[in-house]
Amino acid sequence: KKMKKAQRVIQIIIIIQMIIIKIMHSSKILKEKIIGNPGEIENDPAPGRKGAFMAHYRNELFIISGQGEYYYNDIFRFRPNRPRYQLIATTGSTKIQGVYYGVYETYIYTYGGYTGEDYSDKLYRFDIENFIWQTITNTTNTIEGKAYGDAVVYSNYLITIGGTRKTEVVNDIEILDLTTYTWFPAAQGLNNAVEGLTATLYNDGIAVIFGGRNGGITYNTVEYFECDSGKMDVQETYGIIPEARSNHTAEQYNEYMYVFAGSGNENYNTIHRLNCETRVWRILSDKLSNYINFATSTKLDSYMFIYGGSDEGGN
């Protein structure tokens, strides 16, 4: 009986210790959530937003900036294998949307964007492994601020395409060497000056550019930009060609470019696929659950993740 009583006392002590540990752990999470430090914040979603950007590194997604009720400058990490958001940092930059971005080595680079008042000409990088946000100030041949275009990373270059500068929509393609932080123009620009376009990287050297708008004119043009030569070619496409649109999102998977949603005469929820070898379009039977524009996306393994956006009611 004494042995059983002792064992029971030990079990009670262990249970009490486990409860104490759980309470301490919960308090730590709550504290980190209140002060906004990086921490394991379970089920704390990023506020709904448009004009954000999403990048992936290894098996994690990173959602940065954007506009909802306010302009944001926060960074959330999302792990698809255990769906949860984690607030890991703020950018240290002005709250912003519509930036040009790309992942190179262990960094996410961002350039430009719109603050709600002005077009930024700032270059930043986010150290993904150490959660450190850095301002890059030693650039050569600095270019004028712009936003609402797109970018691809090829080799050690961030290639920024189209967009808006102040009140002017541009067809510029400007390239940043990420090893020397030197800007230089491409040999050719876009056929049309557009904003709200998308660019994906095909066959390790061709940027496939689709759509965009300039004022009241919206396009469904496809252009191939050769990253090595800097030359641009307008492509004739076939099949079920998507309606002209802008502010859509797109991802490349093998020889296929997938285009999601966007807006033209209306907001869309359709998914289109272009075979970049045959240049034949098809429309997929599946659709997005919402008619949205200004969403962001990224590809991780064989999956494409789409986040945020705005519907026809501005939500």
C-alpha cells in the first residue's frame, strides 16, 4: 500500500509539472504575440491583403508587405506541411505594395513599390536564415523608383519588367547584378508599356511575359525575353486564348505557364495554361473560389500557392 501511495504521489507531481510547463509555454507565446517579436505563433493569420508578394525558400513560404485596411511592412512565414502562419519580422522599410522581388542564394531581394504616396527607389534584402532585413545603399547606376511590374531572377540577376513611375507607365526592362549591385538597361524593352503584367522563367533563360494594362487598354500579349541576349520577341499564340487582363498572377511549371485570375472587363477566377513550347493555350476546368485581382503566388515542388487579392467589392 505504501508503494502504491508513493507511486501515486509521483504521478501527481509529474502531472503538476506538465501543467506548469504548458502554462509557461503558453505565456511565452502570448508574450511574443503581444510585443510582435518572432515566435511560434500558432494559427495567427496574416491580415487579408492585396499587392503583397509571396516567395518560397526550401519548404517554406514567405508573405511580405501589401495593402489591406492599411499598408503593411510585416513578414509572415507559412509552412504548408503544418498549415500555420508565423509572424517573424517587420521589413524595416516603409509600408508598401507592388514591389519587384526575387530569391537569390539565401536572400529575398525587393526593389521599388508604392507607399500610398510615392514610388520607392529603395533596394532591400531579407536574410531568410537569420531573419535580418537589410538596406542596400551601395548601388551603382541607381534607377528611378517604380512599382506594379514584375521580376524574375536569372543567374545572379534581378530582371525588373515594366510597371509605373509616378504617372507614367513604362516598357523598361532594367537589370540588377546581385553580386555588384549595379543596374543596367536591357537591350530591348517591352513591346507595350504596361503595368500589372506577370513574368515567369522558362527553360532557364527565357522570361515569359503576359498581359498588363496601360490606362484603359488591357492586353493578353505574350512576349519572350531572352535573359542572356536581352532581346524581346512577341509570340503568336493559339488555342483558347485568355481574355485580356492585368493584376493576375502566374507561375511556371516545366514548359507550362499557369495564369490565375486577374481583371479586365471584369474580375476573373479562371485558370489558364500556356505550353511555352507549342504556344498553345488551354483553360482548365478548375477555378479559384473567388473572382480576384492583385493576388500573389509562388510554386513549391509541384504545388502552386495563391494568397490574398481583392474582389470586385474591394474586399
